[in-house]
Amino acid sequence: MALRVVSIPHGGPAWREAVALRHELLRKPLGLAFAEEQLRRECEALHYAVYDGDAIVATAFLQPLDAERVQLRQMAVAPARQTQGIGRLLLGHMEEDARRRGYRQVVAEARVSALGFYLKLGYEAEGDVYDHLGLPHRWVRKNLI
């Protein structure tokens, strides 16, 4: 079955599936959980998911920072589906959607372990490595124009 990349509305069933995937892959391993207020603040974000049939296999969201920039947040790809191009597919779709909406730049706090992924896709690393939630991160950015 072909992969589908879709925009998903905040608060709906698909969004809840995406939150569950993000929790399982990004929060739970760090001993963290989402607070309800944290999830409510995502209401203005642009949420996306990749489905293989009825199964969600990847998700992420773009948080608007201002009229020209969005921040890529909480990209998660199911472990069994990593290295299959799904993250690249999702990010490409998200960047194109952001471009259509008039955004000029995507920024992200990238885990150092994922830095190579972003660099291969045209992102540039900025600043020094820093600790975020106990993991080394570095800011990355990509101009969309």
C-alpha cells in the first residue's frame, strides 16, 4: 500500500494517534509525559502524519514563530520504518506546505544523533551543541525560498 502524507487537525482522532506516537518514541524513553496545557498550546500548529494503510508511521508539526518562520517540532518515525525515506517524505511535504503558506524558513532543535539527516536535506547547523531534556541538541535552519 502507498504511503500517504496528510495534514491532521488539532484535537481530532488522527492528532491523538500522532500524540501517542510522539509520546512512545520521544517522551516515554526520557521518562516524560505530555501535560494537557502543553498539548493545548499546539492548537495553532500545523500537524502532519504519514500513514501506511490505516497505520500511522510518522508524525511531526510546525509551530509558527512569526510571519516568516516556523519551527519543526517532535518529528517521530516508527522505529521499524526508519531509514526507509519516510522522514524525508514527511519533511518535504511539510516544507512545501509551509512555503505555500508564505513561510520563508524552517528552524528546529535537532538531536545531535539526527543532525546528519537534516544536513543531507539542506539544513544548516547553527551555534554550539547544548543540552535539552538530557540529550545533546543543535539548532538547524533551512530557507524555503
